[in-house]
Amino acid sequence: MAPSNSAGPVAAAEDHMKEIVQSLYNLIVQGYDHQGAPTVGAMRRDIQHLIEQLVKLSQTAPDVHINIPPEVTQYVESARNPDIFTREFVETVQRMNQLLKGRQDAYRLLQETLARDFIQGVPELKDNITKVVEATGGKMPLTKAVNT
């Protein structure tokens, strides 16, 4: 499996890592099912191939630029699963979105209530109040008929 040259340094490093894993797997299988001299020769070839792949990977690594947040790096260094970090991050974002949605709804309700009360209190400002509410993305509340 040769790395693709047009796919970029990340894909090349990924290909090298796949070959390294395959070489390690082959060595494990050969160690488990050792057949004597033929296996020793095959293991030597696989070890040599593994070393070549590790050298290629170390040469490819400086060209790979991936921005990993420091929080994730610290999480992994603490021997924790990055998938758990992702799940916790998503849960936090959802919780914050719900909180902000609630605040937005509350402010919108306050705006509608104030607009309705101002219109009832000072009916001649209705046009100005309507312009302000609509300019800020709000909807004019249905007003009760004012008896004059």
C-alpha cells in the first residue's frame, strides 16, 4: 500500500500509519504461529519493513499541520478518552444553546409586553413603537381595542 502523492501530507501520514499497524499485526501473528526458520526470515523482513515505515512516517510528520485544541491534548495526556471529551463538549454546547434560547424567548416576550403596554398607555406612539419592534426583529403583539 503506497501513499498517494496527490492526497497531501495528512493522507500520506495516515497511509504510513496503516502500513505500520499492518506490519505490527503481521509480527504478532508470526510470533503466535511460529514455524521455525521460515518464520524468523519473515519476521526479519517485517521488522525491516516496519523500520522503513517508521522512518517514512517521521519524515512525513513535519509536513502535517493539524490544529488540535490544547484541551483535547491535556485530556488525552491524562489517559482519558477523547470521545468522552467530544460528548461532554457537545452536551455543554446543547445546554448553552438551550439557555440562550430561553433568554432570547424571555427578552422577546418582554419586548412584546412593553410594546403592548406602551401602545395602550400612549396610543399616538403606536407607529414609532411598531417601527422599533420590527427593526429589532420582533413582531407586534395583537393589541386589545382601546376604548377612547
